[in-house]
Amino acid sequence: MIADAFTLPSAPRIQDNRPMAIRQLSETLINQIAAGEVIERPASAAKELIENALDAGATRIEIATSGGGKSLLRVSDNGSGMDVADLELAVRRHCTSKISDTLNDIRTLGFRGEALPSIGSVARLSISSRRRDSAGGNEIAVEGGRIAYLRPSPGNPGTIVEVRDLFFATPARLKFLKTEKAEAAAITEVVKRMAIAFPGVRFVLSGTDRTTLELPATGDDHLARMAQILGKDFRDNAIEIDAEREGISLTGFTGVPTFNRGNSAHQYAFVNGRPVQDKLILSAIRGAYAETIPAGRYPVAVLSIALDPVLVDVNVHPAKSDVRFRDPQLVRGLIVGAVREALARGGSRAATTGADGMLRSFRPGFHAGVQRPQQPWSAATSPSRPFDHAANSGFGERPQASFDGLATPTARSDAATPPRMPAPEEPPQRYPLGAARAQIHENYIVAQTDDGLVIVDQHAAHERLVFEAMRKALHSKRLVSQVLLIPEIVDLPEEDCDRLMQFATELGELGLAIERFGPGAIAVRETPAMLGEVDATGLIRQLADEIAEWDTASGLSAKLEYVAATMACHGSVRSGRRLRPEEMNALLRQMEVTPGSGQCNHGRPTYIELKLSDIERLFGRS
């Protein structure tokens, strides 16, 4: 009885015992099936239509939407246009002018010949086009996969594609679409990616469901177009990339580590001008920024890869957003190496957004949090207090040793000796971070440069210096190890022992000395001194598992770098310590020659720079 109450409906059955005959599907049904992969949402249709316009050589593309693209999507361009014969073939499946007989030499964005017939099978599609050398144009309309009419039509040279009532022929797809606002935002993101790839094209995005977005053409100035999309701050915090390896070139711009975002939406990748969202490229960007940005934050980058079309397969998915490289490790190595070289060259500086945030905090109406109300200062009402020379003389009363490993100070600042403030012996402009003038709250160093001032977080800065010194020693020589009084025997399967012994030399360089102890055991005789007391058994088992899966022994190295970062944090100059002028200047000089000194090991900025013009603007002098 209970079982009968939960009886599932039976599966559809064939009415008779005759075998089902194989038959050819109709053209409309084929296109609707294809539309399930090609046209996933209005943004997919917008992408395909914009690609067609770019392939036609358009220099001006206008996109209009309504209802998030579900009610209306219109793309107008001034490209080469089509004649009546082209229009009739354009709405047929697998008809294209972009490839001939091979997929090994694809140099256009589109090539499959599926977009227009797929859109026409699930929506009301009309295309009006005119060639530049033609006296008049033509228009074709397709509704639910059937051609409604093909007739002459006036118009300017170029093409206008209008899509109305998307998915009216397949209503089940409509319930999977998001809100109009979300769909409109997805179309905006498509336009932005295309605009970055083609800075010489003017894009205009408008409609009843959005504010107008206009992106004027910037010619060959790619950085100007990126600034239009990513904001003007990107121009000030971008580092140029230009590298090549074995016929593959990598160009673009990447942001300094302290210029980061809360998600990866600000990472743009292009392969031969095609916007892609490839996991290999995104993983390479993330690996290149390892240990330079905080957890949960993402760098801002725009990278363009150019290579022979034979070396990349773009026919992986109908949406053409995924690609497969013939040599993926070569591409990944090129990206990681080029980005790290760029960061070493120009990534030490702090992001300008820190200075902008400081300036905003000085403006009226700024509220960083709940604060106790304070009476405004005035000379008439504020009490006058005598200057306490004893309490404000000198940076520190007790003698303190200089930082280990820091260079001899080359600039001097006696700013804290009241009431006079003599200039440093060396002009501050000779040093990017200037000369120390004061220490605020025993944690922040104020330095004067030739065109402004720099505020340094002494703990964060020295933490980075110590970590870089430890990491340099980690990769340049054998690490110090500690000999175990009694070797630890770790029982493992014989195949794991064989794998570990293949990397015995590399592990020995990292301070882990192992040797074979019978067919199914490993004897651990030395462990890295940097690790202190370590669970040798757990470490060996973890390494064996990693080597079996990845055929590498990078786990120990990564663990050591993590320990090095932790030791650097605890071994650095602590907040609250008073520093002498020569100590502060020595810290500044060391920061100037240390890669990555613009951020600490946790990705936070180590200093903020304010230009003199910014300071004058605060006082209304500019």
C-alpha cells in the first residue's frame, strides 16, 4: 500500500514492437538544437552580432537593447555590408565567408556559420544591409526559423541586425533567464571586452533599460581604451608587458599588486584578438601574483596573446570563449614569467588609490566610521598649550641597534629636533622615497620627496624586506638543516618510496635528507631548521602523495616560503618601536632596491605617496 502511493510515472514506451526508423531532422529543429549551445542568453546573441560587425571591418558599432535584450537587441555597424545573395545564405546553417576548407588558419572572430540561423530559429530576426558600392540595400526577416520575406530596403552602407522576442519559439528557455537588469549587465560586459580588444572602433551601448555607454575610438592607444573600461586609476597603476617566447608574443598591461579587486571580473584575456575566458590564462595570472596580493583579492590585468593560428584550437565550444593551446605549459610559463618580470620592474610602487583615499578622508562629509563628535577648532576657543620640548625631542631615547642587513644610511633627517628643522645633507629628490622627517605614533615614517611626501608603515615595510632576504637565501643555496638524533622511519608503499628517492637531491637542497630503509620505508635523517619541530612522517606522506599526482616536489618549497613569510612577520620591526633618523633612512633606502617592497607579505601597501599638488589642493592653493 505504501509503495503504491509513491509509484513513479512510467517511462514513455514505443506503441508497437517495430524498430524506430532514423530520419533527417528538419532545418528549423536543427537550428533550435544548435541555439541551445550558441545562444544561451541575450548576451550570447550580442556577442555573435558584434563579432560579425567586427569581421566586416566596422569602425562604428551601436548596440541598443530593451528588456535586458529579451525584448529587443539591435546591432548597427558601418561595415562592408551584404548583397541580396549574401543575406539569403547568411540565415542558413553553416554558411560563412570566413573559412574555406580548414580550421587550422582561423583569423576571424566568427567562422562556424551558426549564429544567425540559431538566433532566427528562436526569435524574430531581421537583417537590413547595404554594400558600399551598391545603390540600395536589402532586408530579410526570419521568424521561428522560417523566412518571412526578402525585399529591397533603403539604408546607409553597413548592416543593421534586429532581434526581437528572444526565445519566443522556445518558451521554456525564458524561465532560465535572469532579471532584465542582470541580462543588461551581461551585455555591457560583452561590449566592454570587445571594446578593449578593438580600441580603433567606436562603441555606443544604449536602450530603455540602461544609461548610455559611449566609448570613443582611441586608435592605437590601447591604454586609453583600457582606462575607459577599467577607470582612470588603471592608467596610473598599470605596468606594460611586452614579451615573446618561441613565436608567441604577450602584450598588455597589468596592475601593481596593491591595485586589486574583490573578484576576477577585471581580468581580460585575448588570443589573436579574440576575447576568451580560459582557465589556463587566469590560473597563470593568479600564479604570477602569488604572495603579492591578499587572499580573496584579485589583480587587474589585460593580456593579449598573439601566435600562429595553427598553434591554438578555437573550435572547442560553439561559444568560442574557450581555447586549447598546442603547448599550454609554454603559454603559462610565458605569462607567469612576463608578469613577474613586470612586477619586479615596476610593481614595487604603491597604488595611487591609497593617496586618493587619504585625500577623500580630508574632504568635508567623509565618515570612515562612527566617531565621537568634536568641536571645530578655532584660535579663539581652543586652549593654548606651551610646546613641550622634553616630550618631543628626538625619535627615541634609548640606544637601538640598526637593522640587520640594512645598508648604511645615506640621507640624514633631524626633523624631530625642535624648533629648527634642518634640511637633510642629501637632497630628497635623489631618492624615490625621499628622506625621513618624522615618526608618527611609533609606527609611521613620514619622508619628504622632491615633489611631495611619503608615509611608510614601518612594520609592513620591514616585514617585506626580511621575507625577500629569506626567500633569496631559500633559492640561492642549500638551506640549513637540523640532524635528527634518531632518524625517523616512515613506512610507505614501495612505489611511493621509489618516487621520493627520485627527488632525494632536490629535497636535500631544501634541507630534507632522506634515504632508503628497506624496500618499503624511508629514513628521515635531517629536516629543515627553518621548520623547527616538524612532523616528519606527515611531511613525507604528503610529499609522496603530491609526487604521485603531479610528479613534482613543490609542496615542501611552498611550505618553506609560507614559514619564511610567517617568520618575517614576527621578526620584523614591530609597531610601537621608536626609530632613530638613521634607522628610518636605512629602511627607506633598502625599500628602494628591494623587489615588491610596495606591499607586505599579506598584500597590503607598505607606503602611500602624496604629491605636493594634492596637498596644496587640500588647502585650496591650486
